Amino acid sequence: MTATSDDILPGLPPGVPRVKPNRFTRWFGRSILRLGGWRLVGEFPDEPRVVLIGAPHSSNWDGIWGFAAKLGLGLDIKILGKRELFWWPLSLLLDALGVIAIDRGRSSGVVEQAAAMLRGHERFWFGLAPEGTRKPVEHWKSGFLKIARAADVPVLPVYFHYPHRVIGVGPLFHVGDDTEADMRRIREWYRPWQGRNRGTV
């Protein structure tokens, strides 16, 4: 059974990781989306572990609407942040938002660290922006595919479509051994969606 949904956000399936219930944060996230005229469409899969990607990422506003949706849903999704950002009191806010400090200097590398987190938890959703920047890029970073392959989990694509003020949940993509083919397939799926300043290129 999924959690109760409304006209702004759908419910979450039982296997999806959740944060500790908090009525205020749920209300706050949903209120931000309502004030902005945003809603989330599609259904989340009942998967305990995924790599979630968000695109097109063309504006800082993406983070505001994305975090509002996260709060409103009560979804526990982890996002990597540079360890240098974790100074007090900013670290308290980052922890509350599900941001995890990543050590770029470690020999294991970011892909290996993220894959280890996924493998080491029964329920763990890991999110990132495959473009890696708000600027137009010809080539997406393939790290999300490498993480999903190393952790043996599917990729869940989520899109921002500003003309309709919609955050959309797509179908699961199961990665194979051909990174270029997987990348083409996923980018083609993103083609219709338009960010605040651009679509995907």
C-alpha cells in the first residue's frame, strides 16, 4: 500500500526509504510546491535501492523545487556534497537535507564510495545530476551509470519540465555493459523535457 497522495505529490510505495515522519516538513515542502504552482507526476517504483538522476539541470531553482518535493514526500534520498561544505552550522542543514560528505581525495574514488553506500544498505536512494553543471553540456558524466552497475541497482530518471511546472518520474532503466548505448537510451528519453533555461542537448 502506498502512502496517501494528493494533487501535488503521489504516495510512496512501502519499499522506498523514508525519513522520520515530520508533519511540519511535509507541510512545508508541499506548501512551497503549491506556491510555485508545481506538482509531481508519475509513480515511484517499489525499489529499495536506486540511483536517481535529475535533468535538465539548468537553474538553481531546480534544487529548490527538488528539495521541496523531497520534504513533502518524506523521501530519504542521499546526495553527495564536498566535504569542505560541512562546516558548522551549515553541516546541520546539509545533514537534514540528506547531503553526504564525500572525500574526493580518497583513493577509492567517488564512484566506488557511492556504490559502497548502496551495497551497504538495505534501503538507499542515491541522487545526482548527470550533467554535473547548470551550463549546456554535450556529454553527460557517466558516473551515475558506473555507480548503478557497480552496485547492481537500476537508474530512476526524474525530469524538470518548466513549461508545465512539473517534476516527472520516469521508468526504471536497467544498465548493461555498454555505457554509450545506455547513455544514448537515457538521453533520448529526456529529449522532450524543458528546464528553466534549456532542455537537454
